Amino acid sequence: MFTFQEFSDFIESLTPTIRETVGKYIGKVHVDYKADDSPVTLADKEIERYIVSRIENRFPDSVIVGEESGTHPAASTSPADGPLIEWIVDPIDGTKSFIHSVPLFATLIGVMVNGEAVYGAIYNPLLNDLVVGDNTVTLWNGTPTQMRPCESLSQATLLTTDILDVDKHRNIHDFMALSQQCRLLRTWGDAYGYFLLATGRGDIMVDPIMSRWDLAALIPVIRGAGGVITDYYGGNPATGDSIVACGPALHRDVIEALNR
């Protein structure tokens, strides 16, 4: 198994090409739609192909799961009793923002070992900001970062990606009641919302529906920044389909408010 330093160095080596690819397409994006009606662009596909090829070359014992291309078996045969190492890749999390040239999108890359999220990276190519975490520490452009102290909901900035998704998948009345207890509600969403939490510029992030490639990278980043991250009901986020992330002083109150 490789170290967090090796992971961080590898992710940093990917960022120039990711940034260059985004720059090539931003503002002139052709959009296709997948079977679930979610958008996909040539940039999503090109960035994922690049990341997958680099992982296969550098970490051949790993399985790779990409949002756009599916599962890639390990390029070399690992010992039968060795750990299952999976790289989970979302080339552009926040494609709708990317389509509109709004910089609230990011590349997400997570590493899971035997089903547990151990390393994660959020890279915002337009801002050239990189956050990496290992559940113990989170680094923002190489410098340790922490969630800001927030002791009560009345002081908190609550973030979500799309309020309509809350209405579709959870209890919108409970969510709006939570928002009324908070100081501020904003839809600074997708990966950027978790980036804001990890760098001390937001307090609570709620996403009512998530895919595996959405959440794998976020878990080590939020935990490394001193936060708590669970599913909508307080359970294991790695096996759930939703996310609640916030500081430890707020988590119980948030979960109770969302599930009255």
C-alpha cells in the first residue's frame, strides 16, 4: 500500500493536465445526456481517460472505478490475500456548473481499501486549488487546513447542492426547518461545498442523494479537516447514498433536524 505522501504527490502531478483540459473546453462545451438525463461533456471523458491511464501506469495493482467509463480491473495480478485497493474517479463533479462556466466544480479522486475511504482529493482547476486528506490531516495547497469552529446552528452557514433534490429524495420540510435555524443557507454545492467546509468557509453540507464516485474522495478530506461526515441518517457514508458533513458540535443537531 502506498503512503499519503505518495498519493498527494501523484495527485499534484495530474493537476496541470486537468487544468489545461478544462481550459480547452470551458465556455465552448458541447453537452450530451446520459440515460439518467444527467449531462456529460467531452471534457469529462477526456479528463477521466487521462486519470485512468496515469493510475494504471503508476498503481497497476489497483482497481479503478470511473463515473464515465465504469470499472477497470487491476492491470497486474495482486496476491489473493492482499487488500482490495480501488481508485474512485469523478472527472468533473458539478458538470452543470462547468457547462455554465461557473467555477463551482472539481475533479474528485478517492482511494478505498477494502471498502474504507483512506485518501481523497478535491481539485478545482479554474481556481487551481487542491485539497487532499487522509482522515487525519487535510492539506490545502500543501498547508494544513481545518474546519472553522462553530458551536451552534444559529451561527452556521448551511450549504446544499440543489434544494429540489432535497424535495425529491428526502423530507423538504425538515430540511427547510433546519435552514431556518441556521444563520445562512446557500447552494454553493457539489464538490465545492465540501472544499469550503474543509478550508473553513462553511459549516454544514447536506446532499440528499450521492453516487459512489461523488462521495469517496470527500470522506478523508472532511475527517482530516476535523469534521464529521455520515449519510443522511448518521450512518457510514462509504456505504450510503447521501452526505451530511459538519463540525462535531453540530452533527447530532443536524441529523435530528433532518429526521424528525
